[in-house]
Amino acid sequence: MPERIRHSALLTDLYELTMSAAYFEDNFDAIASFEVFIRALPPQRSYLIAAGLEQALDFLEDVRFEPEDVEYVRRHPVFSRIGAEFFKRLENFRFTGEVWAMPEGTPIFAEEPFLRVTAPIIEAQIVETFLLSSLTFQTMIASKAARVVEAAQGRDVVEFGSRRAHGPEAGVLAARAAYVGGCSGTSNVEAGRRYGIPTFGTQAHSFVMAHRDEEESFRNFQRLFPEHGVLLVDTYDSLAAIEKIVKAGLRPKAIRLDSGDFVELSREARRRLDRAGLAETRVFVSGDLDEFVISNLLAEGAEIDSFGVGTALATSKDAPTLSGVYKLVDVDFGQGPLGRVKLSSEKSTYPCRKQVFRKVEPDGSFAGDIIARENESYPNTKPLLACVMREGKRIGQRPPLKDVQQNARSLLSKLPETYRRLKNPERYPVRFSDDLQSRLEEIRNRLIASR
């Protein structure tokens, strides 16, 4: 069971608190519904993999203002005109709302809400920043990992990017998201401890360089790690290092290539290892890899058994951000929900709490999605959003991360290849329901008439 991390409600933007103070002072007591979605997919992406839900739910269950947090807000000059009762409200702050979400590992597409919060408006407002950060970051990394794993064509991919991640905690969460996206493990030990992800390591060039000679470094390492040793061979000369391993009678689990012409080196390394009776020694490659490099290597006949992918994966280097938003769709003052929309150019939104229906063909493949109002229904489709939290408490058990990974892999396999390919993928069909379109036009016309 992952450890529970205490979350301060100060993990938010200042304007969430100023809006909350304004709501409180004006006795604005609406129940609000906000939805999280991605406005547009990054270039060369045709799908995303939803991730980060468990951290979002942990936050919502635990979030609170400690006394020192409240005192910091009280003394902030922007709140100089706010009465004492607001700060008492912060002292007792808890999330008491409801959350609907798609399971982690679900393929998602532009404009599809994959999480919805319904709660008293102050509660729903304050948690926005954390939810967006957690969900969009892990979704971004899980999606990148799925592409890298697909390019590897069944070969293991290990996440190696902690040292290039945007901070230590980002490295841990990137490792988790990469595992959801299909990676076989990570080099990050804390991610292994916290989430039960398999951890893998090799050795650094410094270990080889610290010894009097390369063979001595190999012997010492292999003696201590006979079942797990992966020997780094490119510190001086990759092929010469392989000959030293053979002559020393060592039988490492794998050798690691970290530079050079991976196509030619991997072929020659495989030939020499096989000739020496080391057919079980794998060829592991790392060094500036991404899905495009991996795809090209394998297309050119590289004999590689597994990959270590770092910077490109832990930062999603080619698409390092997602256009994630958290938008108000309904307010309820006690007489039922009232749809809310944003009408600004290029950033308009649809009103009402929604459900996403996925059409499934007889062979199990996905054929298109409908974004609809929550009370609609469509034959031969599966609703994707389910209630995962009620009255601030998680519903059901936390799924094992391995099950999340397997679910992601199974669901992604049902997405036709034309939408999964790395270059020039087709656009997966997503449409808004007629009922939702009608509701949008009704609200739009009313707002225009009231100007």
C-alpha cells in the first residue's frame, strides 16, 4: 500500500483563494461542477492515456489548511479586507464533494472530460491547481510511455529519466506514469518503494573509470551481482570490452551500450556473445532514445533486447505540456443545476455535467466517442466516467498498479492501429451529442439576448 502524503491546501494559486474569499463574503453558496479535459492533442499525438487519478483522490481525501497555513493567508496583504469568519472556514476546510472519473489507463481524446468534481464552490475552486497539475503531468508521461513501448515492439522499456526530470518528486511520478503507460520498470528506487514498480539498474561510467582497468571493474561487479549484473561496455571501446568479458569467463545478465552506432554495435555484440556461448546475455541500449529513434533502430535491423529511455520519457521532451483545463459546467443553488459556458473565441466550452460514451465494435475495437449530457444513453456504447468519490471519501479499493498497467495495455490494443501509429495518425472520431449542442445554443442565445 503506497504511503499517504499529507497535502497542504496552499498547493493552489492565489486567485483560487481570493475567489473563495469573495464567494464566502457574498454568501455565494452554490454547488459547482467542474470538468477536467485536454483542449487539443499535441503534434503527432492521436490519443492520450489518462493517469494521475490516485494522487488526485489522495489529495482530495487529505487536503486541509494547517494552522500555520491559515495564518499565512490571514497575514497576506490581499486579504486585508476579509473578515475573520473566512479564516475560520479555512481552519475547518475539508473536501466533501463527489468525483466522477475515467479509470487510469483509459485512452482519451481532445475535449473529453476525464474527471468531474461536484462540490460546494469554495471546495471545488481551491483544489483546481493540484488536480490539473497531477492529472495533466502523469497523463502526459503515460501517453509518451505508451508510444515508446509501442515502438519497442514487445521489447522491455525501462524508465531512466529521474535525473533529468523537473525535480525529485516529478521523477517519482514520472516513473509511476511511465509504468502505467507500459514500461517494465524504472531506475527510481523511491518509485519502486512507494508504488511497487520493478526497479532496474546497471552501472555508471564512473564505476568503470574508478578501477585500475575495465576488466577489474567487470569482475568485481559481476561477483557481487551475479544474477542481476548489467555491464556497461562503452566507456572506452565497446567491442574490446565485450572481448574482455568473454575472456574473463563472465556471464552477465546483459551488456549495456550507451553510445555509438547502435545498429552495427548491437549486431556485432550479439554475434560475439553468441559465438562465446553467451546467448542468454541480453543487449540493453540507452542514450538519447525516444519512440522515433527506437522505431528506426529496429527497422534497420538492430539486435536489441531492451531499452532504457530517460530524458525524452520523463519530460515528454517533444510535447512537454498538455493544454489541460478545469472548467465550470454547472452551478446549483438548490433548484437544480444551471449550465455554465465560456464563449470566448477558440476557448469556448460546453455546459452541463457530461458522460463520454465509447462505441465498441463486435470485435472489441473502439469506433468513436460521443460526449453527451450525463443523463443520456446510447446503445452499443460504454460509459467511461464512473463515480469514484462521494462525500469526500474514495469509493472502492485502490487498484494494484500492475492491474492499472494491464488495463491500459488491453484498452490501447483495442484502438485501431491507424490511430496509434507514430507519424501522421488518423484522428479518432469524437462528437458532441445533439442534446448537448442544443443546450449550448440555448444558453448562448440567452446570454446574447441579455447583453
